[in-house]
Amino acid sequence: MQTLNSNPARLREVNRDVEELGARVLHQWASLGAYDFVNIVEAPDDLTIAKVSVALGARGSAKLESLPLVPIDDLLAALES
């Protein structure tokens, strides 16, 4: 937060870093509560997002939690088979 306070453009720079690691920020919100930001990030697979999490987490300036999402139609198809 200290970095963001002194350099708000840093947030967009981090989004570019995410893209260089093979993922893409689709949506981003500032939030009030346990987390400062909520980002919807698209990646080709779980290993790519793991790489993003490790790279950003290693900087020591972010606490990250990944929640893989399953499309409802895929879930229903799996339950029906």
C-alpha cells in the first residue's frame, strides 16, 4: 500500500507483469475488508497462475489467494456422467 500511495501507476505496471508471465487481468476492483484488491485473471492453466502467484508473492508486497473457477455447465455435465 505504501508503494501504491506514492506511485499509483504501479498498479498498472503489475498488470503488465502478469501479462508477461502468461496470464491476463480481465477485471480489477479495489475492495474494503480482508483484501485490498480483487482481480479476475485468466490463465491457460493452473500452473501459469501458480507461476504468477509465486512471482508476485516473492516481492513481499502482496498476499495472494487463487480461486480456480469451474463453468457451471462443466460442473453439471460432470455431475450427470
